[in-house]
Amino acid sequence: MRADQGTGLERRSPSQNRLTGLVASRNETLALYAELARLRPFTAEAFTAEALQQFCQALIDYTASAHFQLYRYVAERRERRAAVRDVAERIYPRIAVITDKTLAFNDRYAAAELNECLSTLADDLSQLGEELADRIQLEDQLIDALIG
């Protein structure tokens, strides 16, 4: 291995750590999403409220992780590779829209009484699932650029 190859890998180590954290947070969120979705049809039971609260917390953690660990890193021009910056600039507007929808879901359900939001939960969760799928596809483009 050439000396400059090791230096390049060492420079990318922080990016790899950010990716590992992001993927772990994303996987936890998706697992909790699946657990919550399996409870359909939703009822005003304590276990439904607990699953919803756990999902909302993971959703916010994932959203924050992506923002602070990845997007902010690129936006602050700490990422030197132009290809990575180009992908980030292309996908970020859609990511921002999805982030707003994610925060709106959390605002609606994180502290709500389950009885008050039970009638809309299934539809809102389904729509959020579609948004999360889009977000994951976009994030994967950035991840591919980072590891490529």
C-alpha cells in the first residue's frame, strides 16, 4: 500500500463513522416502523401508544443523525470530493421536504393522546412510510458517493 493511500483512507474514516451511525439509526427506525405497522388496525391500547412513542423518538433521532452527521458535514464543505458534494446538492432539497414531513408527523403524534389521533394514524403512517422509502433511496445515493 502506498503511503498516500493510507492517508486517504484515514481522511475518510470520519465519513465511515458517520455512515455507520446513520445506517444504525435508520435500521432502528425502520424496525420500529414495522412493529408499529403490524399493530393495524390501531386501537387505543397502551402497547399501541408505547410503540408509537418509541417510533417517534427513533424517527427524530434518525432525522437528527442524518442532518448533523451527514448533511451538515457536506454542507459545511468539510467533504472535499466534488462528486459527493454534487450528489448532496442534488438530493438535499427533496431530503429537506421529507424532513419537514417527518417533523410534522412527530409533532402530531409524539405527545398526542392516542384517542385523539387514532382515526388518522394508519393513513399518516402509510404516507410517512412512502416518504421514508424515498429518503432512503436518496441517502443511499449519497452513501454510494461517499464510499465510492
